[in-house]
Amino acid sequence: MQKKKIGIYILGFFLLFFLSLFGYFIWKRYHYAVTDAVFVQADRLVYVSFPKINGKLIKLYKKEGDWIKEGEILAELEPFDYEKRVTQLEESVKEVSSQRASLFDSKRKLEREIILKIEQIQKQLESLQAKKRAQIAKLEAIKARLDLVRKDRLRLENLYKEGLISQQSLEAKETEEKELNHQLEAEKELLNSIERDIKALEKTRTLLENEIFTVKSLASQIEALKYKEKALLKQKEEALLYYEYTKLKSPITGVIAKKFHSEGDVIAPGEPIYVVVDPESFYILVLLEETKLKGIKKGAYARIRLDAYPGKVWEGEVEEILPASAATFALVPRDISAGEFTKLAQRIPVKIKITKGDRGLLKVGLGGEVEIKRVR
């Protein structure tokens, strides 16, 4: 009888225990949405590669699990060809710059010489023009005097024929006329000489003025070299950029999650070398069944357990409920056009921000279980 009572007590205890468990299960499912479709993800997970260039991988500075800072050098390609290109362009820029400077000096010197010579010629021309005017005035005066002397000679000839004057008086007037004629011819020759000098100077000035075209030609050459230098500088800037690309730098601060290559490999442009993940960007992606969405709202409390770390708990809150089911973006979507399909509960992606827990333990892709408290 005693054993029977004990058996009833034990049976009652277990019945009560299982009823309590069942009640807790029902209570838990009412207040929490529970699922094991849980994955650790990261907003900032970057595949790091050499942009635009290829070559031999000569150095890897980091290994998987290493912490790195933004801008830190991770790897390096053989830089010889790119470095050589930069050196060649630098020499070309120097050569063109030197040519342009030399032509500029020649142009400036030629301009100065032309201006000085033209100014000198202009002064000489002004002086000769003044001499010419003075000479013309002198000739006019001699002609006027000669005209009077000629008239006097004609008058004296008539008087001599009439015997009113002596032959000596007539000859003196004739001598005076001859001297004036000689003087007139000499002064005319002097005038012609001045005019020849003026013409020579004007011709020289014309030649100097034509030198302006040489200056313009030099200016055109200088301008062409300026554009050439500018184009070379742009090429040099691009070559320097490509040379900088031989050093692979981290775009973010984080941890090396994966290394794809070894030293000595030949790398193509854009081929991943590392994957870098920012631990601060870890979040939990939950694929929650549509039947469990009731009461799940932004800001709802969540408790996360991961299979990799039994006994460890992370806390968080719902940051976002995505507006489309996971099946919407499947690579091979279901064809329901014929109306034949099996009804399945769709899963809605829910993003949970981690607010408490050791982020250093998290790895992208880890799975586990989540409990999200429903908001009533």
C-alpha cells in the first residue's frame, strides 16, 4: 500500500512537472516568437582587391584573424612596371618644361630686342625727317636766291650790251650764279642721301616688324608645349595612382575574415585577396515564419543563443523588419502560374541589432536560436 502511494505521488509529480513545462511552453510561445532560422551577418563585410591593375603578388602582410586599421597596407604587387612608367613621365615632363622655359626666354629676349631696335630706328627716322625738312627749306631758299641772281644776270647782260656796265660786273654775277647752281646740286644730293637713309631705316623697321611673326610663332610653340606638359602631368598623375594601386590598403577597420591567395600568385584586376569584416557591424538576421510575426515590432527585445557557444547569451532589439519574404529574392522562384503549389509558411527577414554580449566571439554565418518578445 505504501509503495502504491509513493508511485502515485511520483506519477503526480511528473504529471505536474510536464504540465508546468507544457504551460511554460504555451506561455513562452504566446509572449515570444522563437525560431532557429538565425544567422550572424555583418553590414560591413568587404572583399578587398587590387583595382584596375594586375601583376605578381610579392607580399602579403596579414593573415586570417588579424586586426587591421583603415588605410593599413595589406598586400603588394610587383611595382617595377608602374614605377618605371612614373619615372619616364617625370623625365618627359621635365624635358617639355625645359623646352618651354627656353622658348619663353628666347621669345622675351627677341621681344625686348625688337622693341629697342624699333625705338632706336624711330628716333633716327624722326631726326632724318627733321633734317629732310630743313634741307628742303634750304633748297627752297637757294632756289629763290638763284632765281633773283638769274634775273640780275639777265638785266646786267642787257646793260652790258648797251655799254652801261663793265664786263667784270657781268662776269661776277655769272660766277655767283654758277656757284649757286653748284650749291643747289650739292644740297639736292644731300637731300637724296637723307631720303635714301630714311628708306633704308624704314625697310629695316619693316623687317623688324616682321619679326613679330617670329615672336607669335614662338608663342604658339610655347602654348603647344604648355598643353603637352599638362597632358603629361595628367598621365603622370594617373601613373602615380596606378603605382599606388600596387599597395593594397584596407578600406575599413576590422578583422581579416578570409585570405584567398598566397605570395607569388598572379592576380587579375578586381580579384579578391582578403575579406575584411567590421565586428562593430555584426547583426543577427532572423528568417521568421509569417505565422509568428504577430507582435513583432521595431524595438522589440530579443535574446540570441548561438550553437557554437552553448551557454552564451546575446541581447538585442529588432532594428528592421524587411518588406519582402526571403523567397521573393530566391535564385529559382516558385512557378505558381499554373495554380498548382503547396502552401508553405513564408519567412520574413528580421534584422536584430546586438546591444549586449561579446562581439569578439561572433563569426559571419554562425547559426543559433532567437527569442523575440512580442509587443502587446
